[in-house]
Amino acid sequence: MSWIGKGIRPGAPLSFRQQCPRRALSYFNVVYRPSSLVHDRILERLDHRFFSSSVPTFLHRTQSLNNPRWINSKHRPTDLPSEGDEKAIEDPEELSDEQVRLRSENDENPSEGSSSESSPPASSSSDGHDSGDSSQPPSSSRPSSPAAIAKQSVPEIYPQVLALPIVRRPLFPGFYKAVVVRNPEVVAAIKEMMKRGQPYLGAFLLKDENIDSDVITDINTVHPVGVFAQITSVFSAGGQDDKEEGLTAVLYPHRRIKITSLVKAGGVATVEPVGEEDVQTVTPPVTPMAETTPQTLHGPLQTSFLHNHAISIVEVENLVTQPYNKDNQYIRAFMSEIVSVFKDIAQLNPLFRDQITNFSINQIASNVFDEPDKLADFAAAVSTGEVGELQDVLESLVVEDRLRKALLVLKKELINAQLQSKLSRDVDSKIAKRQREYYLMEQLKGIKKELGMESDGKDKLIEKFKERAASLKMPETVRKVFDEEINKLAGLEPAASEANVTRNYLEWLTQIPWGQHSPENYSISHAQTVLDEDHYGLKDVKDRILEFLAVGKLRGTVEGKIICLVGPPGVGKTSIGKSISRALNRQFFRFSVGGLTDVAEIKGHRRTYVGALPGKIIQALKRVGTENPLVLIDEVDKIGRGINGDPASALLEMLDPEQNNSFLDHYMDVPVDLSRVLFVCTANNLDTIPAPLLDRMEVLEVSGYVSEEKAVIADKYLGPQAREASGLKNADVLLDPTAIDVLIKYYCRESGVRNLKKHIEKIYRKAALTLVQDLGEEGLPEPPLVTSASSSAAESTTTVESQEPPSNEPSAGPDPAGERMTVTTQQRKPMSIPDTVHVRITPETLKDYVGPPIYQKDRMYVHPPPPGVSTGLGYLGNGSGAVMPIEAMSMPGKGNLQLTGKLGEVIRESAQIGLSWVKGHAFELGITQDAETQFLTDRDIHVHMPEGSIGKEGPSAGTAILSAFVSLFTRTKINPDIAMTGEISLVGQVLPVGGLKEKILAAHRAGIKTIIAPAANRADIEENVPESVKVGIKFVYVEDVREVLQEVFGREEIAQRWKETLAIS
């Protein structure tokens, strides 16, 4: 490597002073200083001539090797100054004039020898070009010129070389690269190579970037083509572990090489300790300011010492660039384009500009067009291309291919630089725009402040809050909190986070309707009219609302109440709330608590939480804007409980009339009066409502509708709504009343009317489809589509592109309608149906609209069933009643009782109670001959209730099960027209049950003529069951099972005996 003349090779990261140890540099200053002026010019030229690669490596001034890097440490000159004389040597200005003259003479006559006191250090290699034998150790005489110590000669043929794998990017000849070595064996080998004056290795790129190793175990893990590099300097590098020794080596690649084979090292050969005769190096003379030609080493090189280390050793062959003509038009065109791209990149990337400048300085002795291969290597070395593309450039031996691949990499670098420049400009423009806007806004604020026009938006916000508060009748405690929050807001900066929290709190505080209420209408007749308009039936609910209005009319004011409507689905619990609010002239707000598990939904969040909000009731007051709304809490029986608390307990404070006059929300943290709010809750079942919450509510049972009520609702409410929703309001389409009766009896037996509404809507939709299909497109023509070209709708329509993805199937031609979508604000006019259209839906045609009947028959047994079968009445989960037969059978066994039909625990206990009563009265019933005879010791009893897919539970089947047992054991049939319900006790008492209205409706629908019911339910039946349903049914009210048996078996012969044995005392 030449330090004088052409200068340092491109990519050198260190200046001459940094590369040379201090003692060697001092020696150069003392011995080879021809004159002060020449000395300064040389050092200035050398210090400023360096070149950095695309990934520059900055080497710290760490502890260097003990001896100069470019000489063999074993041939250190004996005539160098000692350590004690270093100070004198480092200051060349203190030398005498005689010494300076002597050196000048020596510089003018470099061929003459010098004294031993001024002889330079021995070179690491001999000259080799004067004598034919270059294998002898170098002499200790001074070289013929200062350049003679500048560069080691590079061996052209190296038998075996240490293979060092590298990652990320390959090395290119002529460009420095610093690598870090961690493997202790490789570190030791490099140190020994440096000591022996053979600092050469092969650098090969790893194929897998994730591999981090300093040893090649498989030749297929690296690319076969690499570089033959010289270690110019080494430094100690700190490892991840303090005990781990690392080394940073600066490599200078000389030429391309290719791996021919991988040699296994370690323990194969032994090498004597390094001596002066073991190292052969050549230092060729170099003339200043002239081209340096590497000299070839002649003679064998001892590399067997590498086998003492567990490293990767490879045999390589040199790769020579194929001959080329530098005047070839393709080569010159490629080079011109590369230079042009370099110019474009230099304008965008300052780093490239510096690298190109340094490269040009180092190529000052020759034209860049004279060395196209070096230009291609330089282009690849400074670019940040893909690893594979850079390796392709390295492996290219044809100059045209190398230039083409380097140009491709450089073009990508230009595109990347242009993109980075564009992004940088965009970001700068946005930042500049924001800075300008901010600067102008600050100036505007300052001007307004000086003129007294407006300080900032905070004053206007505070004024708005004060205006709101002035129109409200805040309690004294709330007014005090408001003033405190206003003062806090006035002292905060608008950009502070606390200011935003305070502003949101004041927004809520001033939007609660303190003292604001809607005027209530206490007219009884008006409320009666409104309630009847919206709902049919529901007498209990309507009477309770009228009572509420009567009290308010007498007192002039009313307090809030908590009403709970309980009933099956579809009976109108939720919709009745809207009617009540309209009748009372109150605002309406509804929210559901079904599945609610968070207390904060009721009581709100603390203000300290991000995004905190008040609870539902505070939100309701803000929404309605009055203190006396009607708040409907839906599905209160389905409220949940989770890790965030029990919302049902949080409702206690809100619904308690004694506490809700000072309801405290967590967010508001001020008492809010809820005593004027009318709360209406809805539920399907009272069993799942917590007892403390149920205690605070007034429960109103909303039972199901009878068939007559359903027919009236369908005719007055559901039918007109469905006809209008289907577009048949003005059409002559009529649903016959008899068809409605069939629909109720065979399709919709639920207590509510929701399912009935769905079926009626389905009928009218089907009728609309049939009508359109019968008339055809000619009878009901489609109006023309409104387009953007229409003059009448040009202002109200817009055309947008369709956002649907294109179809994969090829189309016959362009479809403008599919490509463009017309949007209009004009309302489409409904079609007019001709007066000649008449549609009647009768029971005969009903099947065409809603399908076959769901319920085929009401009773399983029309004729007298066999003994052991009785008829009971049940209440289904959907709120409807059902006629339910009970079957019993005896078979040989051990006296076990088996129950089937998806029966619950309570109904199983009723069967056991009935069987025990029959066993206890077997003699009185005439089943056994005497009272001492055991009964059912060798027989099993099986009880079944049909429709096993429907779950059955409850105690009301007790009388029916006992009657079935008596019928089975006495072999007496029961009339199927007799149905019964009631709970029994172990001693035979008949207890009251629920759901009598629904059960009687089912019995009426099934044609039952006699119903046996508990005497305790008599008042309920007489009051709640419509008279139209009771017509034709005989009701027998009983208190004891003996009365049940007398009514069921009264016409049988066995009943005559019971008058004595089962007489009721």
C-alpha cells in the first residue's frame, strides 16, 4: 500500500497519522525529513487523503500493537531510540542544524547508506526486485527511499488462507472494512499471523444473515467468491462478557478469490515458535508521486502454523478480470451513465458527495475512464443494495456485466435517495406550515390581547357556563360546587389536561335540568283515551295509572313511583311505558339492564378515570331535559353480577323513594333529586329479582291475552300496521276475521301478541309479492332512474364511482351502470294499485301464506282413555297455558316409581306425595281387602307426561297425578272432558296455584267442560278470567282430594263406597 504519490486507497477510514504508531511516525519525522516545508506538505497531503465506504467505520484510538503494523515485530531495528529517548525524538524542532543538513543530504542521495544511529526499522519483507532471492529475511539496513517502508508486497499465490465469514454485505477490492472477531481461536490465529508478518486472510459472505460465526464449518454456508484481504491494523474490542476477548481488524481487500476446498484444521501440523528465519516478507521500493505496482513474493510461505488453531482454512484460486477494451462503446456508455447517476445521487445525499470527492482525489493520477472495473467496484461498495445483487457484482469477471450490475444497484440507490428526498421535503413542508400557523396564531393572540378584544377561548367558555347556570335552579350545595369549578377553570391553562376534565364536568353539571320539569296533564279522560288508543286490555295497568293521576290532581303534585310490570313476553310491557309517558305528558327514556354487570353503568365512573362518564340516570336527565321524566328500566329480572360489582344493589338507592331525593352519582359527586321521576320496570319472572329490590317496587301482573282479545288486537292494531308497512294501505287486501281466529288457534297460542304480529306481517308481505307478480311489470311499470344528466334533478343528485371490486368473470362489454352509481336526495313516490285488485285471505288460503298449522289438535284424548290417564292443566314458559294429559302404568317389579317426560324436581315430589296418599288410603279406596295388607310391594309404577321435549315443573299437577293413580289401581276410566289443577299436601289438602287465566284459556280452546281448581283461586278466576271464556265451562272449587275424587269418579259404582270410607269430616 502506497502512502506517498498516489495516496491512500479509496475507503481508508484513518489518516496517515492515525494509521501509524506514534514512535514510527516520530522516527519518520526525524530520519526522513528533507526539509520543514517538504515535511509539512507531505503530512498535509497524507492527513487529508482518506475515503470512507458506504458504511463508514470509525476506529477509536485504542491500545495498538506494541510494534508498527507494517514491519515484522521479530525484526525490530536495534538502532531505534529507546523509551527514555522518546521525548527527544518526538520533538524534531530541537534537532541541530547539522543533523538537519545530514538528513537533507541523505534524502537527496537515497542510495547512500546512513549511520546506525539514524537507520530506519527493518521492513517486514525484502525488496525482491533487486535480488532473485526474496525468501531471505530482510536486512536491518535503511530502505533506499521513505516510500520503501510504506507498503508490504502482496503475495500473488497463497497456499492456504484463513477463511473469515462476514455478514450483511461483501467486501470489494480497494475499499477498507472493519470487522469484529469474537472466536478465541480466530483471534489467536490473527495475532500469530500479525507476528509472523503474514496478515492475509480470505473474506467470504455468509449466505444466511442470521448465522453469527467466525468459523466456516460447511463450504456451502458461504458464497464461493470472496476477496483476498490484508489486515492493516487490529484493536482490542470489548465483548459482551468481560472474560471474552474480541478483536477489531481493519481489512483491505486486494483481489477476488474463489474457494476450491475447505481444509480441516486443528492438531494436524505442528509449527515451531516464530523465529527470524520463519518469516519472509518483501518490501518493494516505491517512488513518491508514482504508481505503485505490487510485487510478487517468490519462495515458499509457511502457513502450516494455522493448523494449530481450530479455525477455517481454505484453498483458494485467484480470479482475474477478463481482458477488456476500455474504449469499447458499451463500457464507456455504462461508465458515463454511472458517473451521471453518481452526480444525481450526490445532489441528494451529502454522504455520497463526500465519498465521490475522496474517490476522485485518490484517482487524481489517472482518468476514471481508464479503470472501469474499479469504478464498478466503487459503485457497488458505496451503495446500500441487496446482498445478492452486491455479491453478483463481486462475482462478475466480465467488465461489461460488472458495470451493468453495478449500474442497476446504483439506479436503485438513486430511486431510494429520491424517495427519501421527497419524504424529507413533504415532512419539512408540513412542519413549516404548522410552524407558520402556530406563529401566526400566537401573533393573533398577542394582538387581540393588546387590543383587549379577547384573551383566549377560556373566557368565552366560562361565560357560557355562567349563562347556563343562571337559567337553572341549582340547590345551594350544587351552586357552591359550580363556583369552585369555575374558579378552578379560570386558573388553568387551556392546554392542560386538568382543564379538559374540569370543562367536561361543567358541561354535565350545567346540562342537568335543575328545577326544570314538564307540565303534567292530570286529565283522567285524556289518559284513558291515550291508553286505549295504544293498547287493548291491560286493565290493571291502566287503572293504576289513572289512580296515579287522580292523586296528582287532588294534591297538585305527585311523587315518583316505582312500578314493576311482570308478565310473559309479547304482552306489551315495554310499549305500555311509552303510552303512559304520552298520557302523563312526560318525557320518555328507556334503558335495559339485561346482562348488566358493571356498577358504573348505574352510578357512573370517578372523574379520575380517563373518559369517565356519569351513570345512565344522569344521562337520561340530560337527554330529556326535565326533572320528571318517565324512565323505563327494561329486563330488570335479567340483571347480572360481575367483578365490577352488583348493579342490582346499585339500583336500590336509585329506586328507593326514601333515598332517591339525594341520589349521588360517582362522576357528579353532588346530590341529584330523583323523587319526581316515574320509574317503570319490566320483568318476565319475579323469582330472579333480588328481594330487597323487589320490595321497593309495586308489582303489577300483566297476564296474557285471551283469544278474543288477540282477535281484537289483530283487527284494530296489528292488521292496519302490517298493511301500511307492506305498502297495501290503499289496496283492497283484507284478512278475514275467521282467518285470524284460525291463525290464533293453530299458529299463535302464546300469551303475547308478538308472534301473532309476525305472522300477520308475513301474510301481508306475501300478499304484496303475489299482487306484484300477478299484475306483472306492465301493470306496475318501474319509473325511470334519476341520472346526473337530468335537468330537473341536476342539483339534487350526485354520481359516485362504485366501490365494489371488479368481477373475475369476463363481461361482454362495458357496463356503465356497474361502473357508476347514481345517488339522489329525491324521495320515490309509492305505486298506485288499481281498484280492480281484490285480495281476500280466508282460512282456506291461509296455508298458502304461513304454511301448515303448527298445532294440529288441542287434546290427545277425545274419547275416554284407558284407566290410569287423567287430564291436567299446565303453564308453559312462553306464557301460555296447555292441556296436559298424565299417564300412569303398573308393571311387575319391586315397588319403584319411575317418572319421564322431562319433569322437574317439584313435579317429581308431587308424584311421590300422590302415590304415598294412595298407599295410605288403599283400603278406603277399595284397592286392598283390609287395612293391614301391603300394597305395591311387587309392582312398579311408571308415570309419563307427553311432549317430552318441553320441560315441565311446578306443583299444580298434584291433583291430576293422584287421580291417575286412583284410576289405575281401581281400573276406572276418567272422563277426558274433566281437567284439573292444584297442589296437594301429604294429608290430602288442595293448595292454590298460579297461571289460572292461561290454563283456563287453554281448557276453553280444547273444549274442556269441567275444571277442578283450588278453592283459594276462586276470586282470581272470577275477577281475571273473561266471562266469554267461562261460558260453557263448569268450575268446581275444592279444598281436599276427596272432593276431587268425588267429582271425577262420582258416576262410578266405586264412588258409592267412598261416601262412607272417604267421607269428609
